[in-house]
Amino acid sequence: MKNVSVNTFIHIIFAIAIIVLGATFYYLLSSGKEQRELQKINRYKMISDNFLLEENLDKDSPLLKRVYKKYDLVPIDAKNVRKEIETKGRTIFSGRSIYGDVRVFKIEKKIYIYVDRYDYTLMLLDKHPQDYIYELLLTIATILVLLLLFMYVMVLRKLYPLKKLHNQIERFAVGDLDIKIEDSGSDEIGKIAKSFDKAIKHIKQLMSSKNLFMRNIMHELKTPITKGRIVVETIDDPMARKVLINAFERMNELISDLAEVERITMYNFTPKKSDTTLQEVFKETERMLMANSDKYSINYNNRPLYTDLNLLALVLKNLMDNGIKYSPNKHVRVVTVGNKIEVRSLGEPLKEELAYYIEPFSQEEKRSNGFGLGLYIVSNILEKLNYQFRYHYEYKLRENVFEVVID
């Protein structure tokens, strides 16, 4: 039952409760009804015997009066009920002897006993208290079922805000920060909703502050880096000029990487997918890479794709750039195998699991190039594109293999 939702669990519980309650009362009513009917028949038989087994049972005899008192019978005028008995009466018992006949009629909830002896006739009204156990049990069962249904509806109404909150959390999970959690009362669900609303506002403030900080710092860094890069060109010492140029280029690279990270990690960022081909993707990759053609080789089977061409090209550019930087021969090769794009380069296997390197600013200790943002950007883009990112090491070829599974 761990995987059953709360609503489904409540449906099951109340359904079982109603079924058990209904079955219990049905058993009580059906089993008791036969016994009660048998008791009634025995009572009417005893009344009938009192009238049909006595030879000398005078109409005004004390014995007859004792029978009336014993069985709660009241003599009435037969003319007043004859027509009603003929049209609506239902015979529920009859008895006969040599002294006459006795018939018991039921009209709605009244019982009439007609005695026809050889010397007189009687119409009696049975005043004995009726057995209302059946009606009582039926009433109790109905009340309990209605009470259960009322509780069922109330529980569902109580849980409705939780369902609404769940939908809002799912919207938040896919990046909608503009949702507003309405006040849901002062119960536990209401408190959770209020806390979640506060958390959303706090997260929005943090993201706004982060975005403002990133934009400001990148803007403030661009100007001195540009000025420094210009000034470096005036230095006469070639070695010093080269070191400083590399330093400024790395700073520019870091700013570009940070700008890309900010763009693709925005909550409302959505890839712009369109129909394209692998050939177009690799053309854009080569344009972004801006490396000599002897630094890489690409072998692919052209195929149609529905993807964001620029983002996928950026992924391959980063993977190829890493391969060129970190492989001993400064060369990387790209091959397509089925629905996979493999980026292969010589080198030692990674010391950590892939999950370590897709965290921002993660690097091997021996690596001095880059800032550890390349694989972080790759991982985020592939997640947005719903593609898989995998790594393995081929010991025979001594190659690191990064795979992009595009389907």
C-alpha cells in the first residue's frame, strides 16, 4: 500500500467500511426475519387453538375474555373493516377445526383476526405491539451508511487543499515561480501551504539577487579585462606578453562560461527545438570550436533530428574542447553509433564518477586549463533536451568516451 495515493486509500477504506456494514446488517435482517415470522405464526396458531379446540366457548364467557386479555385482542364491528379486508387484506394465517374457522388478515400495519364458529362470528383487532426490529435495524443501517458517506465527503473536502497544493508544487518543480499559494486555513495543510509560499518568495528573492549579482559582476569585469588586453599588446617582452594574454583570455572564457551557465539554468529557460540534421549540428560545432582541423576528426552517419541545434552544438563543442585540452596528443575524435554520439580522446581514466565532474568548478588536481564549468554546462543542456549523458573508459584503446544519447 506504500505506492497507493492518499485519495485512493481513503476510497478503499470507506468502500470496505460500507460493504462490511451493509453485509452485517443484511445478515442480521435476513436471519432474524425468518425467526420473527415463525414467532408470529406460532402466536396466531395459539390464538386459533383457543377458539377452535373448545367446544363450549360461549361468546360472552369469561374464558373468551381471558383470551382477549392474554393476546391483546379487541372485538370490533366486522362491517367497518369488511370492505377494506376484501380489497386490501392479505391472509397471513388460517386455521380450521370442527368448531369453525380462524383467518388472520394484514392490512398495512394492522392485523385482524376473523373467527367463524358454528354459533357466532367475531372480528378482532390485534393490539399486540408490532415487531419493529426490522424497521429499527434498517433505520440504523441507513443512518450509519449516510454518516459514513458524510464523513467520506468531509474527508475528501478536507484533503482537497492538499491536492491543490500538490499541483502547485508540481508547477513550481518545472520552473513556474509565479504561482501564489492561497490561504488554506489554519490546519496542518494550511500551515504547509503558508510555509511553501514563504519558501517560494524567498527563492525568488535569492534568484533575483543572484541574477543581478551575476550581471553586474560580468559587466564590471568586462571593461578592465578589455583595457588590460589592449595594454598587454604594448609590452615588448614576448614571454610576458604571452602569459598576460593567456590570463586575460582565460578570464574572458570564464565570463562567457558563467553567462552561459546563467542562461541555461534559468527556471524559465526552454530549448528552441526545430527540424535539423546531424550534419548541420556538426557544422555549427566546428564553427564554435574554432580549432585547427588536425585537432579533431568527425565520422558520422547523417540523420534527421528534432532538437535545439545551437545547444546540441554547444554540448559537442565543450566535449571536444575538453578532449583536445586534456588528451596527451591534443586530439579528439567524434563518432556516431546508432543513437549515440561518442566523443573519444586518449588519456587516463577519470578518477571520480561522472557525477563529480558535472558539478560546477570540479576538476582533476593535475588539470590547469579551464574552470570546471564545461561538463556542468553539458549536463544542464542535455537535461533540458531530455538526452542522456554517459561516460566509460575503453582500456584497450586507452580512451575516455563521453556519450550523448539523443533518443
